[in-house]
Amino acid sequence: MSTADGGRFGRLQNLDEGTRRVGAGSAVTIVATVAAFLLFPAATIYPLLGFLAVVAYGWWRYQEATAKVVMALMTASTVVILGLITLYLLWQSVPVLRQMGIGLLTHVGATMWSPNDGVFSLVPMMWGTFLTTIIAMCVAGPLGIAGALFTSEMAPRWAREIIKPAIEVLAGIPSIVYGFLGFVIVNDYMMRELSLPIYGSLFGAGVVIGLMALPTIVSVAEDALAAVPDEMKDGSVALGATSWQTITAVTLPSAFSGVSAAIILGVGRALGETMAVTVMLAHTQTLPDPLYDVFGPNGQETLTSLIASQYGIASGDHMSALFAAGVVLFITVLTLSIGSQLVEARMREKLGGGA
Amino acid sequence: MSDSSTTETAEDEQPTTTTTTAGETVEEVQDEWIEYDFDGPAKFSATDLNVWYGDDHALHDITIDIPENSVTALIGPSGCGKSTFLRCLNRMNDRIKAARVEGSVELDGEEIYQEGVDLVELRKRVGQVFQSPNPFPKSIRDNIAYGPRKHGDINTGLLARLLGGDDREREEELVERCLRGAALWEEVSDRLDDNALGLSGGQQQRLCIARALAVDPEVILMDEPASALDPIATSKIEDLVEDLAEEYTVVIVTHNMQQAARISDQTAVFLTGGHLVEYGDTDQIFENPQSQRVEDYITGKFG
Amino acid sequence: MNTDASRNDLVKRGNSTLGVAAVLLAAGALLGALLGALALFEAFAVTDAVAGLSIARWFGVLLAGLGVALLGVGATSRAGLVRSEPDRTAGPVAGVAFSLVGLVIGGLLASQTLGFGTLWPIGALIVGAVALLLTVYPRGDLGATLPSGLLSLFTGIVVATGVIAPGWSWSPIPGSFTLPGDIAVPLLAIVVGFLVAWMAARAYGGFGTQGKQASAYLLVSASAAGMLALLVVLVSYIVVRGWAPMTEGVKWGLFWANWTYFYVPPIHRYVVIDGPVLWFHWPFVMNGHALLNDVNGIMPAIVGTVWLVLGAIVFAVPLGVGAAVFLTEYAGQSRFTQLVEVSTNGLWSTPSIVYGLFGWAFLVPRLGNGFSILSGQLVLGFMLLPLVIITSREALTSVPNAYRDASAALGVGKWETIKSVVLPAAMPGVTTGIILGIGRIAGETAPILLVAAGSPFPSDAPNVLTSFQLSATPPFVTNDALLQATSALPYQLYAVITAGVNKNAGLAWGTALVLLLVVLSFYAIGIASRIYFRKRLEA
Ligand SMILES: Nc1ncnc2c1ncn2[C@@H]1O[C@H](COP(=O)(O)OP(=O)(O)OP(=O)(O)O)[C@@H](O)[C@H]1O
Ligand SMILES: [Mg+2]
């Protein structure tokens, strides 16, 4: 099993000499490398070479210790990357915050987004993201759970062995392909049949995002359902409950955390989905009128499509506002992710780890 | 999966098998076969019961009558098909995709492997307790009330209250009666709303018995119910089984000879390959087995 | 034998009438829904006449008929004319569903037909409440059939009498969409068909628990089947549309040609070896974009994707596997591992466009100050990292501890054990995870857009391999090609869409198909190998 000492940097004196030497040397050089890359990118090569030298020497003298140190640094890189992302997004969005203040997230008026006039309000885009996500989850939530239930509890074995991998493969279809289909089929159809005033609609984009999130939700929820032990289900069936009663009363509640994690994952996908909305929406940075009008010409922009469609023409405060949109997205998704981890931890606690 | 089969009356004849790979064994088994007569009605009578898992022939021509309101123990070495036989009695084998059952099992004279059998009804009448305790991750109360609620015998909740039929008091009574029946009431009466997974293994197993009692079955099948438990919990379960035999028909699989000898009225010995070798009064089986192989097994010479 | 009078029979008899009715009605309703879907997808026009009546009206007739039949079944059961074992109530789920339907119908009637104006919520609430009561209060058989039968009858009459017909239209929000009759009729057929099928299946086994199971299974299976069918249709559609442009101009031939020749001194002769030579030309994947091309192709995009993905792998795989080994083998439970866990999951769920922004701000200014392959590789590497860590950890934890113990018991050190026992055992899982990760990043568009994308229709591919140069000044190794912008398959598709699909329809469908093939084959290989290794582990 694993020992505890590797993870605890506080107890340096417990470490052996090799670890301490290599650890100190590589830590210093790698920090210098990162610092150099941040401040003087051209000079990065020197500390990097130093780091490589320390590692090479360490590998020769104390292989295990070096491997451990290098792997610990690799592990730390996730934290560093997440930290850098957070830092850079926040830092880049400072200018627009300074200009718009909290109005960036609250300002509602006749003009809400006008780079020429220096008006940047993310309200329409947040609303657009909200609406498309809701529509997407209305499509993907019920269908996804139905698909997972069908695959895991109802389909005969042979069908399950085909459907399960097929769904996983379908989950890999790139979003731009969905966007393409949405653009040429869905937009076209809705334009023709529903006489939309403009090519594109939040509704169409939401439906396409929902379809896109569907295989992921099915696959993750199915894993959760399949993980419910057969003994538990047998216990219910042996009491004379029907399979459906067993599913609703035992299987689904036991798999609750996994199924809800699947849904949250789907919401995260829908929120962050970029390409499909970028090609499908008409990019109008206004609020729909009325607010729930998901077919009309107004409000056809989401946080993601805003960034993807305007980064090329943006500079200064405008670009900074795009970063602010990124921050909003990032924080929402991180909150969801941490929330779902908490739900899962709570469930594990409740189930006593046993069953 | 239901292979309805010939429902001929169980004749007082020895089972005849011709086609099997282990021909010798079968010959021997038939020679050793002992007829067992008992007074009173048979709860179950199985005739020429065969089970396959894919190509694996797990039970060979089992013919056996199980008397009402008594404890019948099934013993035999590991892998000889005891659990498989037990699962035939409430058709839990239907849930195993690879399993194929042929032959006849009658419950109170009614064939359970005929077309149109209501499995829900069958399993209400034939309850089962599993080898390892498998309570639902719900409160103790919800575990006990699970069956009756699902069968619509007890209605609780908002909708029931609106419709004017909240059976909360009946549920309360039922929970207490079943927990007392399973000798668990004293231990848990003050924490009925706690999660059942917080109970000890022995308590969980008694909860599972209580849960099965709540459906008011006629038969309770138990598959090594005490195998995961310590001696004290085991003896509690044993006492319980003896009590249950007054009202219920109990069929119990066990690996523990002493246990079988202590609690059962009659014993069926299965031997490797899925053959029923000897069946009779427990005392007779343990004191004076007819077959050399059964004697060897019981005295621990093989198995 | 069974003396207990309250026992039900072991064998169900007398429910066959209801069973047949349930099957027929559910099948009819699902057929209606299916036809509705076909009409919606324009497989046929609802205005066409069949036997003197337009298809739209036939939909109405079908729904009305189903409604009458359903009401009849419910009434027969309630009156005790057939044996049934209804539950006390049709249940809360049906109640909620039909009260929602009631809310919608009531709201529409009040606002559109009766002109309640802003008071329409009153109408909605009244009808919704009535529907709820009708579903939940009566016995299970009536509760299931009454609301659904009435709904079906009502919509059937509305459609059959032509109140809602192909010529009809409705635009609830000015300046927004207009719902025409030839869409509304199939939509109604789908929604009502599903609801009727759901409730009709309740009759199976006599409106009891069995019926509830049958109806739930029907609904779930139908949804799942519809979903699967839709996804399969999507993929097939791309294949059908993209096949011709993708394979346009493919030429190949088998020739007898010279392989090699050499001089053999002793005999003062040249030995010439000839052999069969396969010549193959596939313009769509071998050409770039140029004026004089017979077929414009996407070779630069393919090469760009290959370099981007390769770079991401080189960056992320060692990092991710190392981190996973550290986390599973060395690190215990500590603040640090918790932080890493949260970070990994955070990185995993971070939207791709955010990675793009980060790359734009962090990498682009530092790496050549322009869009470049290198930046793209790193950004995709950042995205790949959490996936590699998560899947590698899974693979490592599934290596049985017995392996580690056995090795340790032989006196082998921890690091040696990891190298020689644990990692090899986990390799299949790690590889599978990496393959799946590659599939994912190969299709990513958004980050490439912000850090690496160059000309949308390039004629040449980046020449990374031959551009490495050594120098005496700081970076010591340079590669100009790595610092140039590139195209990539997903970006190419995006570029075609923004340039106007109509002009380049063939290019667009062909690119979509190639992208799909590339990405899905990575997924297929990854998943197939995972299944293979799992099977081998179980065996
Ligand atoms: N689900 C199954 N699929 C395939 N084969 C099975 C299955 N269950 C049991 N078998 C096989 O059937 C035979 C009898 O198994 P069974 O579980 O009935 O034995 P048992 O007497 O209960 O053994 P134990 O005392 O170990 O519980 C064994 O050979 C076993 O491998
Ligand atoms: Mg067993």
C-alpha cells in the first residue's frame, strides 16, 4: 500500500538524504523555470537546463528518490495549471471590471454590449447560456436517464453489449460536427418550417447541445446503475417487488450520486459547449423579448459563443470583457464540479462505505 | 425463461436418467436413493428438476417433497447446487440469464413453472433470505415496510393521506411485529429511522428476515444465512429459525453439520455434480446414513 | 391446497382481454407517434390524401379512435366486466404528467380561444387541477384511462374536424416563430401518442403493479430506442453525405515496376529487381487547397491535427502518468492529495474555450508572440492532462495489491516494484485512457481557434520534422514550423461553415466525415481494447 510520507511536505526531516537533496535542487530550479517563463520567456532555457541536470544527476545517484520527487512535481502541476488559469483569467478581466464595475454582471438597458461605446454587460450572454442549458437538459436529462435505465436494467445482454460501447463511441463525436449538423439541418428546418425571422435560434442550439451531451450522460449514469450490487436488487425482487419497483425504489436511489453526477457533468458540458452555439446562433447581444422567447431574433449569444466569435476583433477592454465571460463560465463550472464531489462524498458517507 | 414442462404426478419411482456424461455416478446415485415418507401435506414437490448454466449441468433430476411447517436443511459440498436448487423454488433463477430450468416444482400442488405464473405472487408466498445480509440503504422502518408498500397493502405518504388512506398505524404495528418475530425489536426499537446499513452484520441479517416476514410468506428460503456471522449472532438466527418453523415452512442451506442437525427436521444431502443423494429425517441422516458417501461427507472424510 | 382466502391465485387468468387491449392500444398509439415523427422529418406530407382524407385528418381519426377505445377499456374494467386488479390510484407520476398537460391545454384555451387575456393562468390552473384530480382520485383503472382517453379524444376531434389543419398557423409571440398546422399536427400525434401508449400499457395485467411495470418499460424503452435511432441516423447521414466528396477522384493501380537494382562486381552485371507496385492517389486527404487542384483537399488540416495531438501527448502523458503513480503509490490521504483531486476534477470540467482564453493570454505572448502549433499543443496537453491522470489512477488502483505484496515479499524495493510489476500491469488501462483522450482532443475546436489557427484554406502542411535547427544562442534548439499557425481538422470544418456551406458543401461534408472517422476510430480502438483487457482480466 501507499505510505503517507510522500504527500506531506511538512515533515522534511523524515525524508532520506537523497530525497532531500534532489528535492531541494529540483524544486528550486523548476520554480525558477516557471518564474522565468512568466517573466522572461526567452531565458526559460537556463533554469530548465539546470532542472534537467539536477534530475539527471539524481537519477544516477538516487533513482527512487528522484523518481518520487519528479512525480510529486508532476502531481503538483495540476494545481499549478489550475492556479495559473484562475490567475490569468482574473487578471485579464481586471480592466473591464474597473470600467464597468459590478454592472458587468448586472447592467440591463437598451445597449448592453457595445465595444465602440465601451458598454460591456454580460447579462444577455448569461441569460442565453442559462436558456440553452435549460433546453439542453430538458432534452438530455430524461432521455439520458431513460437510456441508462434501458441499457443497464432492461435490455437483454446481447443488446447491452452492443449499445454500451456504441454510446461511448457516440460520446466522442466532436462538437463542431454537431454544430455543422445543427447549422445545415436544424437551423435550416426551423427557418423553413417555423418562419423564423433570423437564421438560428436559442431553441435549436439548446436541442443540439442536449443531443450532444446525451451519450455522455447515458454512459456515466449507466456506470452508476450497473454498480448497484445485484444482491440488493435480488433482495427486492425476492420480496415480490416487480423489476420496475426495484428500479425506482432500490436501484435508482442507490445510484443517486452517480446519476446526479452524470447530470451535473451534462450541465457542465452544456454550459461550456462552444462550437455548436457559435455556428448556430445569430450573435445578437441583447435580451430576448419576452425573456422566455427562445425562437426570436434577440438574445442569440451565450458566454462561450461570445468569446469564440469576438476574440478575433477584440482588444483592450473588449478583450478583457471576453475574459470576464470566461471567468463567469469557469467559476460556474468549478462550482458544479466541487458541488458534485461533495454530493458524492456525502452519499458515500451515508451508505457507510459498505454496500 | 419459463420452460413449462410435463406436470405428471410425482410417482413413487426412482428418477431415471439416461443421458449424462458421468454415467457411472448416476448409476451409483440411483442405487443410493432413499425414499422418504412423511405425514401431512407437502409444501413443495419437485420432480425431475434439471438446471443448466449454459452447457454446465448444475442439477440432475432432483425429485423431492418438502413437508409443510418444518425446517428442511440442504447440505453438501461447495458447488453441488444447493443454492441453485433453492433459487428454483422461488424462480430467482429466472433472473440469471444463463440459467435454464427443466422439470416440475409444485407449490401446494400448483405448478410454478407453468405459463402465466405471477412471479410477484410466487415470491410473496416464498420469501428468501440471502447468504450475506443485503438490507436496502434506507431506514430500518422503510426496509421492513418495503414489501407491503410495494404490494399496495400499506399506503403512506402525501398521496395516501389526500386519498384518505394513510396506514401509518398499521405500518407501525407491522414493523414492531416483524422485528419482534426476528428477535430484533429490543435492539433497534429506539432507532427505527436510522439507516439500516449502520446495523451490525447479525442485526442486518435479522432485519432481512424481518423484512421477509413482513410480506407474510408461507415459505422462507435461507441460503447460508449465518455464514457471515459470529457464533452469538449465529445462535440467535438458529433459535429464530426453529421458532419460525411453527408458522412457516423453512428451507435452509447450510455448510455447518451441527447447525443442520440442531435445527432441521429433515435433511437433504447433495453431492458434487448436482445430485440429490439422500433425503430423510435429520436424526436418521446423521445417525444412520444409508449411503457410504453421505456418511463420509457427514463425518468429514470428504467434501 | 391453499386455504388462505385472501391469497391471490398463483397463476393469472382472466386478464388476457385487458392484456390484448393494452397491447393493441399501445401499439396503435406508438404507431401514431412514429408516423408523427416521420411526418415531422418530412418523410411524407400531411397534406397528401389517403382514401379521400388528408393524412392530417387521419391523424385526428386515429387519436379520436384511440381515445374512445381507451375510455371504453377503463369503463369496462371499472364496471367489473373483465377481471382486473387495479391499484388504489394511478399514482403521483401520472398525476403530475397529466396536470402539466392540463395546465398547458387550459392556458392555451384560456388565452388563445376564450380570450381571457392576462387572466389565462386561471384557466390553466382550473384545467390542470381537474386533470390532476381525474388522474389521482379515481381507482387505478379509471385514473389511467380517463384523462388520457379524454385528451386523445379531444385532440383527435380538434384535428379530425380541421380546427388544427395544415393551413392553420399560430404565432404566440410577435416577431418570433410561427407554428404551422403541418408541424402542429405531427407534434400533437407524437405527444398524445406517447401519453396514450403509456397509459394504455397500464391495462396489461389489469391496471396493477404489472401494468405499471409494463407502462414504465414501454416508455423507457421507446425513449431509449428513439434516442439511439436518432444518434445512429445522425452519424449515417454524415457518412452518406460525406462519402462522395471524400472519395472523389480516388485512383489506384497495380503496376509492374522497378523495385531496386544493384551492381554485382564478380559478374560485372547489374541485377534489376522488378515487382508489383501499388499506386494510390486520394486527392481529398492528399491535396491542399489551391486554385489548380482537381479536387481541393484537407491534407494540411490532417497534418496539423496530427502534430497538435502528438505534441499534446508528449506533454501530457508523462506528466499525467507520473502524477497518477505518485498519487496511487506514494501519497497518502492528505491536504495535498485532496487539493490535487479537486484540481484534477476542476481541470477536467473546465470548458475548452476557457483553456483557449488561458492559452491566448499565457502562452501566445511567450511562444513567438503569435498563434502557433506549439501553443496549440500545450493547450491541448493541458486539456489532456486531467483525463490521463484520472484514467491512469483508475488503472493503477485496479492492479491487485497482491502483486505489490508478492513483489515486496521477495525483498524488491518499492520503486522497482512499481517499475517492473505495477506499471506493466496497469499499462493496458493507461493506454486505453490515453487513446480515448486523444479522440477527445483531436476534435476540439475552441482552444485551437484562440491559440493556433491560421489560414482557413492552406495549400501546404506545416513542415515540423525538418525545421529543427540547433543554434548557439539561448533556446539552442529552434523550430520555426512549430511557431507557425496551422490548420486542423475541426478548425477546417469551422472555417468552411463560416465561409458559407452552400459554396463548399462537398468540402464541408467530406471534412466532417474525415473528422468523424478520425475521432471515432480513436474511440472505437480505445473502447475495444478496454473491453478486451477487462475480459482478459476476468477470465
Ligand atoms: N450464475 C451462475 N452462472 C453460471 N454458473 C453458475 C451460476 N451459479 C452457479 N453456477 C454453477 O452451478 C454449480 C452449482 O452452484 P451453486 O451456487 O448452486 O452451488 P452451492 O451448492 O450453493 O455451493 P456453495 O456451497 O459454495 O454456495 C456450480 O458449479 C457453479 O459454478
Ligand atoms: Mg451457495
